[in-house]
Amino acid sequence: MDDHHDLPHPRGLHALDHRIVAALRACGADPRVGATARVLSWAGEHGAMWLAAGLAGAVADRPRRGAWLRGTVLTAGAHVVSMGVKRIVRRPRPAHVEPLVGTVGRHSFPSSHATSATAAAFAFGALGARAVPPLAAAVCVSRLLAGVHYPSDVAAGAALGALTARLGARWMTGGPA
């Protein structure tokens, strides 16, 4: 969106955030890239893809069903925590680019998609789901390509997801919390 000439120009790290999201959103103008970003964003909404993956793992891997279900709860919990942080921080989404996707809320920090994706990558990756970590990374990048998050939103969401998964790792695998 070029009609924002009257908006204040960001400085420092915030300026870098703005430039990176603008550059990545420009990549999303490619129809194939944009379509992929939209699909990944939609699939990651409310952690749905990760919840479905965890439940599928629980069905397919009966000996470790409990670990898959606890990993699913851990992933959902990470998502809920990120939504709570988002309500406290209340950072607006990027306004200097046209988003490719609609969003449920107007706040961007941290990225809940990145939080649940990273929590799932750690939790389900530990159970041998090798496809989850690269798919989780793709979901994180999709939020930048779609123009709905700053890189710092995604980085903070990924850190929160990793921390949540790390804190719950022993519980997830059946050990003491």
C-alpha cells in the first residue's frame, strides 16, 4: 500500500522489521508463492493442522498414543499462551503492506501460527514425525509472505513455542514434569 506517505517512518529494529516484511510480502505477489502462503496460513489457523497431526499420530502410533495426545495438548497450550501474550502486548499488524489473508484478530505479537507450529515441530519431531519441522518452518514464513506479521512477531512466536515444548517435554514423553 503506497498511500501511507503520512505514516511516521520507523527507526532501528522496527525499521528493519518493516523492510523485511515489505520485501517478503513482495515475494508473495508471485501467484504460486501467494497461493502457498494462503493455504499454509489457513491450515495453521488456531493450530488446526497441528492438532489434526497430533490426533492422527495418536491413532497411527498406538504404543505412544499418550505421548502424541500430550504433545497435542502441549501444542494447543502454546497457542493459548501466545493468544494471551498477544492481548497484553497489543502490537498492530503491519499496515504498510496489503495482506494476502484475513486475520482473526488485529494484533500481531507474537505470531500464534509460529508458536503452535514450533511447539508441534519440537513435540512431534521428538516422536519421529520428520515432516513436521520443515512444514512448521513453512507456516512461519507464510505469515511474512502474507504480510500479516513482522519478522520479530514470528521469531517471538517461535521462541515461545520452543520454550513451551521444552518445558513440557518430560511430561509429554511420560516422565515427571
